[in-house]
Amino acid sequence: MNSAGRGQVMRYRIMRNDLHERVKTVDDLAVLDLGVPNVPAGSARQALAARCIDPLGGGLVLAWSTRGAPHLHRSADLPGLAAALWPLSDADAAARFATNQLPKEAGELGIEAFRATAAALREVVTRPTAKGEVSRGVSDRVPAELTYDCKVCRSRHISGGLFQLCGPAGGVRLDEDAAKTVLLPADPRPPIPAEAAGTAEFVRAYLRLLGPATPGDAAKYLGTSVSALKTVWPGGLAEVSVDGRRAWLPEEDLGALLAAPPVRGVRLLPPSDPFLQARDRALLVPDTSQAKEVWRILGNPGVVLADGDLAGTWRARAVRKRLEVTVSLWRPVDPAALEAEAETVAAVRGLAGASLGTHEA
């Protein structure tokens, strides 16, 4: 069995995530094979700015996708995404939208819960429509088992998780520029999937970008169970021992992993950057106290990537049309490089410039 240490894996992922050098346009970015999370709002473009010179172009669209979270995607990828994220079985469907809000009868609907919600989304979203109005319209159209009593609104609502999980199949996208969540019909609008298709290829993209990884890692990323994922686990994979842990990546990427060269450079990654979406968090941040800084219950900071490893956290706020960036470092990082990256973040936020403050954690 081939083996690789943490340093090799980090270097490989940095290169596969286009964080070793900026490309010209978003069209060339591999991370779009999975999509770029936009949590909090605006962070997806910051993630693109860490990878390319023109992060605002590309004709990308914002949509609810993996695990129901908003992601930037290539418009042409939305039909395939709807099929790849469709539940693999009734049990898988029930597990994906399981919540204490809904009665147990909701789970018995399985895939039909997704189909009914997707159909309702298509009926309601025919023009730009605020999320609250869409939720009311969808709630009125789905089986009662998929709704719950909301004490605040004194009405019945569809489960928010199921609502957003059905975004791709419902053929809806989000208005990226709206101050609040506004849904629009996708163009083109793909049909509701008859069954899941392309899920193995989607998992393969995860293994290529964030591997070597285990079935458990990929299942968590997809929002499903290991047993469900194993039915679509792709072939043509190479097994690798990563510090004694068995993991996999596409065979054609094994050479790139084993030969991953040292990486130089600094990036300020937003809280939900694609690089941070790997589910083996102990590999990304082995120090438990540092991991608690990165992944909080609420309000995660951004992360400093420097010369092939994570080097600290950062936060920013806009003050009088400028960006104040505060960096908390775990080890020394070139101040000039940090200042340059702070200016990049300010530019993509539409601010005039940035000021930088640093301290050691």
C-alpha cells in the first residue's frame, strides 16, 4: 500500500484546490466541480479571489446544493447536480432530512418527500420570489407530514432542511446580489430526477480535491450515510495510508500526491472555503485548541494558509469603506504577504483598501 504523511496531503490538496498560484479566470478552477460554499454571504467570491485574478466573472450562479447550503456553481452544471444529489434510496432520503421538527411519518415518505417538495418549488418559483413567500407556498402544497407548527409564525412550515435540499431538483437558484434570500427559476430548468445519477462522479470529485479520504469523510460531505454511499462508491481508486489511516483517491492522482512539491505563498481563506470542507478535520488542524478556534459553534473565522499549512485565523469588518483585518497567528507569517492578501479581500468586497492588525494566538 502507498503511504503519505500529513504534509504531502496538505501540499496535494493545496495544488488541487488552485491555492498554489492564481489562475486568470474562474473558468479554470477545479473547485467548481463541487461548488464553492457561500456561508456567510459573500464568502464564495472571497474564496475565488484566493484562487484567480478575476473572481467576479465566469457566469456563475448561486444555488442551494450540497447539504442544502448555498454554493456558487457553473450554470451548465446544475442539471447534473440535481441528479447527483438526488437520494439513493427511500432510507437515504429519510436520513438526509431527518429532524426533530417533523413527525416520524415524514420519514416514511422517503424519496416521495423530495419529489413533492421539488414539484412544489417549481409551481411557486416562476419569478423572483422572497424566501418567506416561497416557503409559505411550498408548505401549502406538500403532504402535511412534511410540515410542523411554527409557534413564532403561528402557522405550519415545511422543514427548512428539506426545503433547501430540494433546491437543485426544484430547479431554483438564488439571487446572489439580493440583500435577503430571493429565489428564481434556473435557466435552463432541469426535470425532477427519476433517480439518482452521477453521484459516483460527484464523490470522485470530492476524492480528487480533498482526498485521500474515506467513505465516512465523503458521506459526511454529501450529507448521507456510509451504507448509502457504498452503493455508489466509485471504482478506479488508489488506497493510501495517511499516517496509518486507510484512505482513497483516484488512481490517476496518486502520482501527484506522492510527488507533491513544497508550496509557497499566503492566502486568507474565508470560513467555508472549499479547502476547509474536508471532513478529516484532525488532519487539517491536528492541534485541538487551534481546531476549536477554526470550527466554532457559531461564527467561524477565516483561516490563514501560509507555505503549505494553516497558520492562524482572521476576521474582518468594514469601517468607513475600508476593511479592518485582524489576524491571530499560530506561527510567524510574512507581514507583506498578509497585507497583500488583505487588500485582495477588500477589493472583492468592493472596499477602498485594507488595514492589517496581527497578534500571536
